[in-house]
Amino acid sequence: MYCRVVLFSAFLASFAAALLIPERGLEAEMSIECLGCVCEATTRCNLNYNCTQGLCGPLLISEPYWFDAGRPVIDGDNPTWTGSFYRCVTDPVCAGVTVRKYMVKYRQDCNGDGRIDCEDFARIHYYGGYKCFKSLEGTKYWRQFRECRTATNQFGQK
């Protein structure tokens, strides 16, 4: 599992220059490692995942989520073109940009611990920006997320 997170994180990091996210300090808000664990918890970071019930790509992004994130697109695409949503959310870099922009919009302390961190981002991704205060205890998503965070923390990632 940790290897998949590292591979996904390395893939995204290698394209960091392509992210071109205008918000300053975004990297400090949701790290690549955090994004990797959200991906791991969502689909085991299956980069070949298509769509099910309107949720697409390795991060299971819906079209309304993509809209809330500002409709990012892959280079050369246009958000108004047919298929731009699907092309973005099934591309790991564009999907990562989508999630990170969504987190900028909805960032909040979901678990009431006085800080905004990766656990909050995991909740926001799962429940959306308005219901992230709900518990994830007992869900497969949360178990996989916590396993990933434990593994990455052993290597000094917070």
C-alpha cells in the first residue's frame, strides 16, 4: 500500500510545475502525501478507474465537485468542451489539482481539534464541504486512510 502512495505522490510531484494553482500556500494546505492517502482510501489509488454512479477517476470526483473546484482541465482542453470533466478527473495530475482546489474552497476544521489538517481534508473529500463534521469511524474509507497516514508518518510525513 505504501508503495502505491509513494508512486502516486511521486507521479504528482514530478508534475508539480504543471499544477499551476494560483492560490498561494496551497502546498502547505494539502500535501502531496495527504492527497496520496485520500486517493489510497478512495480507490486504492487505481489510476485505471473510470466511473461509477457519477463518480470518476482514482479520486471518485463528481461533476458538481469538479465545478466547485473551478472546472480545472488538462493542458489544451477547455472546461466547456464535451468530455473535459471526464478527461480531467481520470488524469492523475488534473484530478489532484481538482481536489486541492476544492480543499482551498471548503477548508475548515471538520473534527473540531482546532487545526485544519489532512484528516479534515479526508473528511471534506468524502462528505463534501458542508457535511465534513460527520464521523467516518467504521467506514472502509477511514480505515484505509488511517492505515496510509500511519505508514507515511513512519517515514516522517505529517
